[in-house]
Amino acid sequence: MTIRAPYHVMHSTPYKAYSFEREVLFETLGACWALSSRNVSGLFAMQLQIDLSRVQLLYGVPSTNLPEPLLFQLLTVFQSRPRNGQPVGLRHIEHNALELIEDMNEADFLNFTTGFQDAVNQILEPLDCWMQECRQAYLALKYYGLNLIETGLKDCKFKRTYADLLVNFLHTTQRIFLQDSKTSSYYF
């Protein structure tokens, strides 16, 4: 099994399909992808750890349900981001998003989207900087995920469109969070 984040890929110990551990992992993976919206400063690793201890997912709080080495791997892989001034093509993020979806079965995808939605609803939406633009990108992703489920995750065109929407969500929200972080007293 491969853990894919927007900017980094890490290989991990495989879990059996439909196992409880795999369900918890994919739900947490979805939450991490959503929370990657805030990956715009050097404080993100600490913020991700705090958010993973606050978000209440279907299987509970990720920081209590995941083994510590796996939680550390997730924090490591998701804190990766391009250095300021170094452009990263959206194709790289899209490739990781598409490969992530390709490796999923329907249960994995449902757990991923559940974790993603819980993280957005509980952590991101209540923030002052969450704007209508962010909400539109989120809703497009949320409702298109339903189309992907209806195809049984078999149609490549739908997978590519979902990956594009995931990239669009990250691009839109990171732009908004970057603007907000520049006005923050913690900006460095």
C-alpha cells in the first residue's frame, strides 16, 4: 500500500482489504488531504498534528486510533511542500491524486471521502478565512464523488475528473489560506 500526499509519496505496510486498520487509514488519509489546505507555512506539521487530535472521524480521533509509527509517517509525508518561490506543477499533485484513487476500492473511497468531509466540516469551515470560493470547490468535489461511486470506481474519465477537482480544491483553499497567513502575526 502506498500513502500518497499532494507533494510526496511514501510506502507503508499493507493492510488487508476491508480490514478495520485499512478503513481507519483511508479515513485519516482523507482528513489529511483536506487539511493539506493549510500547508502554506512552516507551522503546518504542528497544525496537522493538532487537527488530527481534534477531528472526530467515523472511527474516532485519528491520533488515538492509529499506531504511533503510522501516524508519524502520515505527519512526515503530509508536511512536505514546495519551498517558497519554487513552483510545483499542478500535474504532480494531480498525478498523486489520480494514483491514490486508482489504488482504492469502493470501501476505501467511501472512507477517504468521509474523512475528507469530516475534516472540512469540523476544522476548515469554522475558520474565519473559509470563503464562498472554498465552499464551491468543496461541494464540487463532494458531489462529484457520488458520481464516481455510482460508476463503481471503474470509469477512468470520472476518476480523472475527481482528481482534477481534488487538485482544484487544494489549489483554491491553499491560495486563500496563504493570503490569510500573510496577514497573520505568525507569518514568517
